[in-house]
Amino acid sequence: MPGRQELPSTIRRSPAKAQRTWIKAHDSAVQNYGEGRRAPRQPSPR
């Protein structure tokens, strides 16, 4: 799983469920937006 290799140290110290959640979110973001790209930001409502 690609996300597992990029786990931040804080997530590595977290419980397994938190790690699985982060990996799933990371891999989904890479699939949707590509590696190294940021998701588009929406302007904050005023």
C-alpha cells in the first residue's frame, strides 16, 4: 500500500485504526488528484 510508506511519524505512533484511516484517505487523494498535487481549496465563507 503506497500510503503506508509515507506515514507521518505522529500517525506511526497512533493506533492501528488511525493509521488505516490515514492510509485510506491518502491513497484516495492520490487517486483523485495525483501524486504531489494539492486538492483545490474552496474560499472560506464570510
